[in-house]
Amino acid sequence: MFIESVSIENYKSFEGRQTFDFDSGFNLLVGVNNSGKTSVLDVLDMNEQLNVPHRSIDSIPVYGAVPLNDQSALTVSIVTNFAEIQLLSGGKYFYLPVSWKADSNFDYSRSVVDEVWRVVSANSPINLTSIFGGEKNACQLRVGSVISDVVNLISNDAIRAAYVPRDNSSADRISVSNFGGISGEIRSFRDGFKKRIYRFSAQRRPGTECAALGSSVLDREAAGLPYCINHLQTNDSHAHELLCNWVQRVFPGIKWIQATPLGSIFQLRCLPHSPSLRRNDLATPMAAMGSGIGNVVAMLYVVLTSRDPQVIAIDEPNAFLHPKALRELMAILETEGGQHQFIVTAHSPDVLTAVRAKSISILKFDGCLTTVISVGSKDLGETRASLAELGISVSDLHAKDGVIWVEGQTEELVLPDLIRWACPEVSAGLAVLRVERTGAFSKKGVPPEEVAKIYKRLSTTSGLVPPMIGIVLDRENRKDGDIQEIERSSGGVMKFLDRRMLENYLLHPLAISKVLAGLGVVVGEIEIAKKISESLATTGDNEKTADGAQIISDIFSSVTEAAHEFRKTRDVPNIVASIIGCDPHFLMPMRAFLRNLCKLPLN
């Protein structure tokens, strides 16, 4: 089994219907705090009484009024097959609800039987959709092309159903008739699947002590975890050792996990040394340790021992696991849990880099409503590939409101500091990334607007890539007419500095003097100002058109007698920091450029 989709309407921060499409393997729910990620996991519980209508000025337009709609509408669609349904039925036979035409006759009945037999014999996918929320409690079972009506689980109305023996060996053994107990049959299927959905969160503490009687199948709340571990260590020592090795990968300080009998209970304990040392006296009860350890042990136990596919939902694992521990856990789950489905919520890029997700659902919360952008495996693969060509990973862009692309490594290092100073109101949400293929802008036969479209397409077609603010390029010696044409043909995406290059904004004598002093070279700002003036006079340029990087490089070489060369990635950030600290007014032309780029007022 696996969860195919979840639909939410009029529940907490969800007003209009929002649908999450999932796949086998790893599925990520990504969003800021309070964006509704945990609400999705609430729906996975399939609690029939779940009903928390959305409350906002849209649903309650008048102060103190009754909500316009007081019923949540929730659906969970599960993909299963005949073999799983057969296993869950437990008896010698079971019933599958089927559609039935009003003018039913023997021929149509025969065609329904044949279709059910085709599905059963081929072990074809069967879809079970649970519909609940408020006063609703129903299911629909889709069997091939034979689609049932919605079965009301509250009533016991007799509806047409196909009788399928568990030991079925031919189509002749299937029959179709009215059956009044179908609601109980479907409810038992749904309840059976619910037991295969495990949900882990930082707030939930799996059992650390339990009675010495129980089941080796871990319950959904993991209350029986001590019994399960004891059962594993006494009945399958190899699997127990494997589990302990996995735990040690996630938590290197824990060498062994065991469930020790204490009278009529089992108590989970963690050993800091190998059991070969026989130092059980150093064991620590798991109850005295963080909740993250118990959750990890429970997850790994399910992955190790479940012979049937399970759904494992993990809520904000970064909240209770160190990034390194999280990466190790995800690597184990991905490698060893191939038959299971994982649904993981996150607001940190750690999860994005730890697994190869099949789908990513991005939850956007505007303070009132949650909306969802879904990225399926095909789109996700194409986006990853496109970003990889540009030397960028998805995590570089995670949780950003916009991206500014720059030409080189120096600009990538410096521009964030300049933006924090010039545009503090938006700086936290902006990513500054280096364009890897700047040479393409000047290659013959490669129109600059085509290169810019690569980045613009990623920003507009993928929910993973935030909007592009622009591509900032050095002006170099381009003519004004050429620059205007490039900016126009790129749709305003490509922006050129008002001066030849970034260093032209940094010809500040005192700041350069301070950076040289940090290298152990004492030279006054007056001398540096003189050298700047001489350089400009020699070339006939001004502060806008001169080669600013060459001027600073010549100063470093002359005043240090070539002992220190000008290194852009080291010295430019220090010059910028010095100017911002001692004479920020000097950078006002850069401030005007950046605020115009970010569409902010100049005041």
C-alpha cells in the first residue's frame, strides 16, 4: 500500500480544496512554521471526527458570525491490491463493492464478474478513498474499471457487491449480489490500513517501559516498543544486532539497545559501550534520554521487521535530530526501506539534501490561507538537472523569496553584505548565486537573452525555484546602446552595473589603507588617494570607466613591493566592510543600484 493523495478543504489554514499527490519512496512537505505541514499528517490519521473549519475574514466576514461552512472535507486515497485486501480480510471470503446499472441484467452482471476476476487474478491496483471530516464518514473502492458508489460507513444499507473467496481459483467462484454488511467490510479494510501508517514527531515519546506481554508488530503509537525490542533480541539476534548497528550510525555514542526485564515489565536501555565489555551497569534508561532516540529506534524497527509495505510519516525530524544524525537516518531509510513510503515534513534544507525525493509539496502561508505547489518526480528531476548544470542545488534556494544572480565568486561573497546594508527590509529572503556560464553572454551566436531564459524558466516553472530578481553583470567596456539592447531583449532580467565593475565602487583610500594594515603594511590614505588619481590620469579614465580591479591591484603591488598581491575573494569583502563601517555615504551609488534592482524606494 501507499498513500496516493490527500485532499484538504476547510480545515485549519486550508480554505479552498488543496490536494497533495504522493508517490512511493520519499515525499517531502516543505514550508515555514505554521504553514499547515502537521495538518496534512493529522489527516493521514483518518480520524472520523476530525473537524476544525477554517477561520478567517473570508469564512467569517462579520465579527462574531457563524462560519459560512462548519464542515471540514478531507480525503485520503490509498493504493492497494488484491493480495493486501485478501490479507486484511482474515476470513475465507470478502466483498468488494461494485457499480451497478439501473437496468441491470445477467449480461451486465457477467461483465462485472469478469472485470473483478481480471483485477483479482492479475493482482491489479485497487484504490481505497476515505472520505471524512465533520459529519462525513464514507469510502469509495475503485476496482479496475468497476467503480463503486460511495459507501456510507455510518449506515448498513445493502448495496451491490462482488463476493470473492480468498482461495479463489476461477471467475466462476465470484458472484455479485446485494450485501448489507459492506460498510463494516470497508471499515475493516480502512482500519487495517490505518494500522500501517506510523507517525513520528518530536512531541511523541515512544514507550520506554511496557508490560512483558504484547505483539511483535509495533503499534502506531509505539507504546509497545520495549516488548518489540525484547522480542527481536530473543528471537532474531541477527536482526537485533543489525538494528543496533543502524542506531549507532545515527547516534555514535549509543553502541547497543536492549529491553531489560524488570519484574513484569520491559525497560529500554542504551549502552555507551559494546555489549562484549559486559558493562550493563553503565546502561542508561531510554526514558532519561531525548525523545529523538526513541523515535529513531521505532522507525528503524518498523523498517527492519515489516514484511508488508508501511507508510512512515515523520514530522520535522530536524527538530529532534542533529543534521548529521538526520542525514544518517535518511540514508538508512532510503537504502533499507525501499518497500515503504515516507512522508516527511521539513522547513530546513537538511532533508532536501539527505534523500532523493519522489515528490515535493511546497506549502505557502500568507498569514491566513495555505496554498500548495506540488512538484512531481518528472518536474523535480528536470529541475534538479537544470540546477545541477548551473552548479546549484535545491537547498541553495530553499526558503528564499528571490534570487539575484551575479557574475563571479567575489560578487557572490560581497553582494549579500551590500544588500543587507542597502536593502535591509528584503535582504533575509534573497539568495545571491553565481552564474556559472557567464562566458556564454559574450560568445558569438549565443544571444544573451537565451542564456537569461534558462534562469527565468526555472523561476517561473518550478515551485522549488523562487522568482528571479535579476542577473547582475559588470558593465565592462560595453557601449550604452549595446547594454540597452541586451537588457531589452532579456526582458529586463539582465542588469548592468552603472560602473565598469564592482571594484570601481571601492576606490576608497581609507578603506584600502585599513585592509593593507591588516596585512601588516602601513600606508597612509593620502598616498593611496594620490596613486588612484595618478592611475586615472594616466589612462584618461574616471571612476566609472577605469579598470578598478587593476588600480587596486597596482596599489597593492607598489606599496608592498610585490610582497602581497591583490586577491579579490580575500580583499574585496574587507574593503566593502571597511567602507560600510567608516564612510557608508561613499557607497550611495551602489545603494541606489541595488534598491532599484529590488524595486525599493530610494529614501
